[in-house]
Amino acid sequence: MTPATAPTLEVVVRRAAPTDAESVMEMVREIAAHEGQSEHVTVTSARWADVLARPDVIVLLASRDGRDLGYVSAIRRLHLWSDRDVIALDDLYVREEARNAGVGRALMATLASRHAEPDRLKITWGVEPDNLAAQRFYQRLGAGLRHKVVAGWDPTGYADVVRSGAAQGH
């Protein structure tokens, strides 16, 4: 290869646009499969295109030589106790062939520098208790870890409560 055609090692991080919906969707499927959660992915590429146009939704893509290597997704939202916005990180995903090459760090650094640091916002996220590699990675970035149980209440779970009339206060 000549220097003009040699691949670059530089990782470029940019905000995803609606035109990136298919690439984001592909990586969402990959992370879900990696986590054994594929059955929970119900969003479509068309919906991703809509979501990526929202100003409160942050999706950053990392690429090298035109190939998307990973993404970080987050939402800017109000934290009611502090009356300040926070960045609620949803996913950080790096494709297997790009792991341990600075891609995750570049995504997190860009999220912090472009979206949190200007307003001094806190970034929060969860990590599975058995994902020790991710926990070590986050600690190397300077993140604090604390254990917390996360609850979820889906419609089948709260249906009986709603039907019983417990919602009379509305």
C-alpha cells in the first residue's frame, strides 16, 4: 500500500444522524445478542431515524476508515432531586474486533467533552454486576461504582394495581 491508500488508525467520533439509523440498528442488535437479550429489541430502523433527530437523544458513532466500530447512546434528562439535567447513558458498545483499541474511551471522552462538560452535568449509567471487565474500564475512566437494584414495572405487572382502583387519586 502506498501512504495515500494506507488505512488510518485514527478513530473519528461524530454524532449520529437520521441517515445512520441502519448502522445504529445493526449495532443495537449486536449488543442485544451479546447480552442474550435479542428478544427485547423491537425498535425498527425507521424509528431509529426519528429518534436520532431528537435533540435530547445523543448517539455518538466511532469509526475508522468509514467503518462504524461502536456507539454510545444517552439521553439528556432532568434529575428532579437536584433540579439539574443529567446525561443518562443507555449503551456503550464496541464491536469485538475494535475492543481494547481506545474506541470505548474515545466514545466516553467525546460524550463527556461535548455533552456533559459544557454544563458540568453528571453522567449516570448501569452495568451488569457480572460484567467485571466493563466495571474495570469505567473505574479506569474515573467513574465511581455503587451497587443498586434496578426495578422495572411493565404493563402486565401494574395492570392488577390499576384495575384494583389504587389509582383513584387522579
